[in-house]
Amino acid sequence: MNYGIAIFPSKPIQDQANAFRKRYDPHYSLIPPHITLKESFEANDEMLDNITTELKRIADAAAPFQININKVRTFSPVTNTIYFKVEPVQPLLDMQALMHKGIFEDTNTHTFVPHITIAQDLVHDEFMDVLGRLQMEEFHFEDTVDRFQLLYQLENGSWTVYDTFVFRKE
């Protein structure tokens, strides 16, 4: 089965992202807006026990932290993906790194860029139009991250939460 690890931002951020995703992201119905900590990976039931134990250990050692989103960026020219840029604070970078060492296979295929996708798979002209309009808008979101989720993929390609790991209480 395919699994992934993500952070779901607060409802106001999800609502704003979904306002764009409904129109510009064909994956809108497959998963809510999120910050990917670990891309899709395969695991069996035996591996899953070890993975959930390790994720609980990581969450128990983590303290809540703030994230900020102040702009829209793109992965162009590699892909026509537009995203809310999540400022790369150290606790977020450290957490993502932990998802790629130890019992976890290092599946990083590119440098970690914290983001929340708001548009993807657009044809070039639409991509340029949407990007131009979004870059003229101002976005200011602040959020407290105090948990992450282990997700699994259903047969229809959608993702659902398998378990939630809450950080230690301060």
C-alpha cells in the first residue's frame, strides 16, 4: 500500500488554497491542501508498525512551531505548478529530514521546498495568466504546526488519514 506524510494547515489556509485549487488543480478532490513531508512510499503491515512507532517518537520529541506564508511561487520551468510558499523555518526543515533517515528510505528526488500547491498541470498560457494575477495579490498567513499525519492512498487515487501524530505539549 502507498503511504505519505503531510502537515495539514489550519482551515483559513485550506479555504484560501481550495478557492484556487477548485479551479486550477485537477488533484483537488484527491487530497486536502497540505505540506508534504514525505512523498508516496510503499509499506506492508509489518513495516507500518515500525513506521508508526518512529513517527510517534518524532512527534513526541517535537515542539509546536510557527509557519508563515507571504507569497505565491512556481516550479516553472520544471512544471507549471503554482504554490503558496511556506517560509522554510528550521523546525520544519528538521522534521522533513527526519522522514528520510533511519527506518525511512531516503526518497528525496529534489531539494525540499515547503509549499502548498494551489494550481498544477496548467497549459502554458493559462499558467502565465493565473501566475500573473496571483503574484499581484497579497497573502499573509501565520499558522501553528502541532501535528502531522500519516496518509494512505485509496484505490481511486485519493488520500486519507491513517493516523495523526500530535507534538508534545509545552
